[in-house]
Amino acid sequence: RHKFSQLLDKLGVDQPVWKELTSLDKAGKFAGEVGYPVLVRPSYVLSGAAMSIALSKDELKEYLKKASEVSKKYPVVISKFITEAKEIEIDAVAKQGELYCYAISEHVENAGVHSGDATMVLPPQRTYLETMRRIKIIAKEIAGSLKITGPFNIQFIAKDNDVKVIECNLRASRSFPFVSKVFKINFVDLATRIIMGKRVPDIDRSSFDLDYVGVKAPMFSFTRLKGSDPILGVEMASTG
């Protein structure tokens, strides 16, 4: 995460303010500086404490008590949580750092709901064209800097024409089959061929001009799991 953050800084790409902290006092001080709410991710987890959003100093303190240890060996990562923002994803395939094909999808739910639980829409219906243009430019810059060959996924947060990178995963994401079906282009097959050094055909760009909209909706099993919390958050809850 440190190295990726440094890469984004080098590229001039914005990201939510974050810090890796090694003590409870430092964690509280940083959260106070950036302002609540904050997203908290411990390295060492016990008692069901996982990634969570703290809305106040008391919530942060209570949450960090659940994680058995916060130290140099087990640091906690705290990020500024941006409220009422849109989450957007790009699924792409690159060849030696060059973007070969891509798909930009928007989440129906605001950022803060795990991407696996979000309803995705492709092509986006409520995202500014300028936002999509900037997302493509950032994806190109990241792919070029990392010299990516194969599939990757980048998650973005957008609010008031401000675009920030949440994370980049160098793998095929769970939305690869979805974007492949919507565009009728097999992203997985193309990524595999590129990784293997096989020749890939040029893509007909008219394939991206759709006269329909694809929607990926999650499935949940709350009614079958006694005591489960149906309110969605940063931890994935969907089962299909």
C-alpha cells in the first residue's frame, strides 16, 4: 500500500488521505486531524474486528480495543472516509503497459458499500463524461507505470468532479464476466492470450457503442442466516 501510494503521488493522482499507524494514541490523533468518519483496517484481527467505519473518537477507540494489538508488527491503516460519494470501477486488460480494452461501470449505491455487494451499471448512466475521461487517463497512467500485462481492476471514488483512486488489483475482478457479457467481448480470454504472448485481434470499437444497459445485482442469504445484519457496509455480505 505504501509503494502504491508513492506511485500515485509520483503520477499526481489523488487518493483519500491515509496513514499506517502503530499505536492507539497515534491512530486517534490522525483521525482527529483528517476528521471523522474514517475507515479503519487492522493488520491483526480478533473478536470479529475487521474493516470498519468509525464515526467518532469513541467509536474508533471501541473498535481498536477489539483488535488485540496495534503495534509496529501489527499496524492499523486509517483512511479518510468520504461520504455521499459515487464509486466507479474500471475493468481492463493491458499489454506491456498499454491499455488494450476496458469497461467503466458505476455503482448504484454510494461508496462505503463493498464492491461485491453493490449493484453495478454498464455503461454508466449517472456519471459525468469528464469523470469517465479522467478515469481512463488515470488507468492508462497506472498501467503504464506498472507495465501491466494482463487483467486489472481499479476502484475510484468521485464527488463534485473530484476523482480519487481507492485501490488497484492486478487480477481479473468478480465483474470481469459481467463486463464481458455486456460488451460481448471475452475479457478473460483476451487477458489470457496476452499473458501467454499470443496474438490478439484488434477490437472493433463499435462493440462499445451499446443500445442497452447491463446491470449486475448481488444476491443475499440474510433470511437463511439467523442473526445476520442486512445493512450493507464495507465488509462483503453477498453470496452470489
